[in-house]
Amino acid sequence: MESAYPILSVLFLMTVSVFAYVLARRINFPYTLFLVFIGVVLVPLSYTDLFSFLQTFKLTPELLFYVFLPTLLFEAAYNIKLNQLVKNIKPIASLAVVGLLISAFVTAILLDFALKLFEIQIPFMALLLFGAIISATDPVAVIAMFKEYGAPKRLALIFEGESLFNDGTAVALFLSVLYLIKEGERITLATMPQIGAKFTAMIILGFAIGVISGILFSKLLDFAKSRHLQVTLMLVSAHLTFLLSELISHHLQEYSNFLGISPIIATATAAVVLGNYGRYKLPHEVEEYVNNLWHYFAFLANSLVFLLLGLIIAGLNINYSEVIIPATLAIVSVIIARAISVYLPLSLTSNDIPKSWQHLLAWGSLRGALAVTMVLLIPNDISIANWPFETPFKNWMMAMVILSIFFSLFVKGLTIPKMMKAFALVGKLTVIEKLEYLLAKIYAYSNVLSELKYLRNFEFIQNEDYKSRIKKYKTELQKTALKLANEANKHKNKFLTILHYFAVGIEEELLKELYAKGEVTEKGYKKFLQKLDAQKIELQQEKGSVSSFDNIFYSDLIEKILHFGKSNATLSLNDKYLYYRALFLSAKKVQDALSNIKKTLPEDEFIYKSIETLNKHYKKFAQKSFEKLQKLLNENEKLLVVYQDATENELKDNIRNTILKLKKQHLITGKVTQSLLGEFKCEKE
């Protein structure tokens, strides 16, 4: 029975994490911080006979490094938009590379100086190793707070991008310093080229391997037509990239100690490639399933790591009198070093980052799973010259790191929401958000009115109740409409931006539906999606106007930029036809949606004019797309087959959805469902 204890421990911790999540939401407490608190509470329980099985499952270096870490990295990088990453590459790169190096070295220098004041002599290489470990930030808790409190999206992107890529920088520096410690060397003018060469090689080669891996897995998705195979490929991509990077790095080091590959950089890069290229090869339902699956794996990995932090430190053989003073000084040193590593690089590279954002970046640098992973990677038998304590070097380092993590989580983590409110980053709605809020209320009230009419038609609601509710929601709708009219006239350009966003959102939604049904090819899908992304960037810069849509739609320059200098010639005849068909259908859908919006909005000259102007432009888009379709059909008779196939696919998809709906309602059995799908030839793998 004892052999099953580790499994029992994992299942118990997973169950605890579920209740912890629910309870944390109810008491409005950050989930990851709550997990650490529960982990500490579990420590005394683990010493009782009933819960002794909890000590049988431990975070090993292999489990963290090869199982949990690739999962966390991939999930974080998979959903980062490449165009937004490139747009913010200066602040992200300056923080993730330059900032981390500054943080690691400044932490070591400050801690060395402070310890000597207390007559504690610790080798500088040990302090630099600590600096490399503790400088890697963990975005999980902070990003969760950002989403909950509605922090600016760009700030969240910079924070997440920095945390993602400084993981690779931190591990590269950590392994380089650890190598010097193993060799009995230290940082000197003679060893600086060695550590610099190893560090640079790991970053560059890791990036290269990541790009290659991301492209290869994306290409493999072309051959995996089965949904199950596609899901499998997406799931193994993270860990296979990580392990192959480690394997290749091991063989490279046999030829030169200065060569190496950062598996973290490789995995993160591969995830960005797959998230921005490979995912578009997946049907919509598969892509959504894979995304949710990665979210779950990341949730599970984080839950187990944070729960076990308390159990880890409880099991260490440590003389805490040897740790308390160094840990306290380390916490202060890390705070100062982090501030310098944020303010200095950003002042030199990114003048457009507000000071309030910089303050939050400096203070909100929580530490987590990666720091624990690195310290566990330190060999148990490692020795370091002139070590002053009885506590083994690795145990002492583990205690220093975990105490620093606890401080960052429980002190910094709990004060971040207050800082966000103090800097007016949350709470008060921006003009754009206020317009979105009013529009959303109008849509909600309109839907409620439609639902009430539906209920009344089927006599599901009494007449008096129906009248009172109709009156209530119509009154609320009119009040909200008047407020919207007032705000729209005060902020005309902002209102235009909101309308444009609405239109682009409708186009994107329809595009995904068409791609999932096979009514637009992969090349056409990506081309259309890139066009929509270009429009979003224009709108985010608040330079977008109705005329700018013409520029995006027709500009040869933007066309070449989006397709790396290639023109429409890269699309086959079939691609072109389905691409222009998608443009036509999306423009028509936007026109219909705008007409419906106009019916619900107040009779205001500016609002009506804005909607009509945008409607005319989409009418022009539809006309131009239709003309191109007709021209292609007239010049190429073979396209009639494509036209017929697209119509047939649309009809089959309609039949398939009807049959599946009947099955879901238990009106037909699974056997009947399969027979019908086979007869209509509309089954999917």
C-alpha cells in the first residue's frame, strides 16, 4: 500500500487546490498566495500518521525541470501575440536580458557589502548564484491580479513578456555561474569571456532551436488530419522541444564547454511560433480544446508547486540562525536591485513607459516555480571554498530562496492591488472603456427585450409581468442610449474607434467559422487574419479613421510588409477565390450587424452618420470583393468547381450541426447519428 502513497499525495493535493481556489475567490485573496499559505498549514499535518503520505511526494529537480517547467513556459508563451510582442520588444528585451543581468549582479554586490557589515564572509560566486536564481520573475500571481483588476493591457503584456523571456536569461546565467563554481573558478577579467560566451550561446542557440521546432511542429499539423493526432502533436511539442534542446546541448558541451542551448528560450520561442502560426492549422474546436488543456495543465502545475513550497522548507536540515540575517539582507538587496534593473534600462530604451508602470514593474516582481527549480538543480554534493556555515550549501541556498519567495508573495503580492489603485491604474474607466460599457449595456437590454418577447409568444410569462418588465428594460435602454449619445458626441474619435473594433471583431468571428468549415484555405485565413491584426494595431494607436481602412485594404506597402515582400501571387487560384469570398461574406455580415445596432441606438445625428459612413465603406469592400470573385470566375472556369464545393461544404455543415443538435437533445441515438452523418457524407474525424 505504501507504494501508492505518492499517488494518494498528488490526488489529495489536487483536491485541496480545488477547494483552495473556491475559497480564495470567495474571500477575494490571490489564489497562488493562498496555496502557499495552505502548503505551510499542511506541514504539521504531514507529521501525523493519518497524513504522513504527504511527505512521499516531493518536488524533485527532474519533475520540476522536465515536467512542470515546460508546461508553464508553453502555456504562458502560446497566447502571446507576435505583433504585440514585436511592437513592445524594446522594453521587454531590456528588462528580460539587460535588466536581469543588472538585477543578478547588483543583488550579489549589495548582499556581499551588507554581509560584511555583519562580519559574515560568503564567497561572491555563491551570492552571484543566488542573484541569478532570485532575479527570475514569476508572472502567474501578478497577471491574475492584472486581469482581475483590469490593468492596462500593454502593462500586462510587458510584464508577461519580461517574465517569460527572463526565465531563459536567468537559467543561462545560473548554469554559467554554476559551471564556474564546479570548476573552482570565480568571476574575473579572465573568466568573463567564458561566462559571456556560454551565456550568449545559450540564448542565441535556444532561440534558433525554438524557431525550428515551432515551424516543424506547425508543418506536422498539415499531415495530421485527425483531431486526436493534432491535439497529441500540440501537447508533446513543449516537452519534446525542451528535452531535445537539453540533449543537443549536452552533446555540444562534449566539444566545447562554451556551447549550450537554453531549453527555456527554445520552448518559449517554439510556443510563440505555434501560437501565432501553428494554431491556425487547427479547426476552431480543436484549437479551443488545446488552449483550455494547456490552461488546465498550467493550473495543475502551479497548484502543486506552490502547495509543496511549505513542505519543502519544512523538510530541510537547516540551522535557521545561519539564515535569518542573510535572508533579511537578501530581501532588501533584491528590492533595490530590482528597482535599478527596471528604472535604468527603461530610461535608456523606452521613454513611453509611464512612471507609475515602472513603479509597479519594480515592486510587482514576484518569484515562484523557476527559482525553486534552479535551486533544486544545484548538485547535493557540491562544495564551495571557504563556506562559513555548518548548513550544507544547497540547503542554505534553498532556505534563502524560499524565504525570499515567501516575502515576495505575501508582502509584495498583497500590496500590488493597493499600488494599482494608488496609481489610478484600476477602478476609474477610461473614455474607451466607458463607451464600451454603455454599448454593452445597450446590447444586454436589447437581448433581454428580445428574450421577453420570445417568452411571451410561448406564454412562458404572464401578461402583467411581461408588461412591467418590458417597461422597465425599455426605460433603462433609453437612459443608457442617451448617456451613450452624450459621451459619443463628447469623444467622437473614440466612438469611431469602438465602432471599428466592433466591425473587426465581427469579421474575425466569421473568419474563424469559415476556416473551421473549410470555406477558406489556411493561406487565405492567415492573410485575412493579418489584415485584421493590422487594423487592430491602427485602432490601438488611435490613429485609425474610416479612411485608414481604405489604406489597409488596398495599400501595396502594407501588403508586402504582411507577407514579407510577397504579393497575392503567393496565393493559388483556389486560395484567392475563397479569400475574396470570405472578404465578401464578412463585409456583408458587418453591414447587417451595423444596421441592427442602428435600430437599438438613439436617434442622434453624429451616431447615425458614423454608422452610415462605416456601413458605406463595408458596402464598398463587399462590392470590390464581389467584383474580384466575378473576375476570377470569368477568367477561370475551373473555379466553378470551387464555388460549388464551398456551397456544398456550407450545406453539409448545416446538416451536420442539425444532426448533432438532435443527438444532444437525445432525440436520436448515437447509432442513428452516425448513420445520418455517413449518408449525408458530413462526418468529421
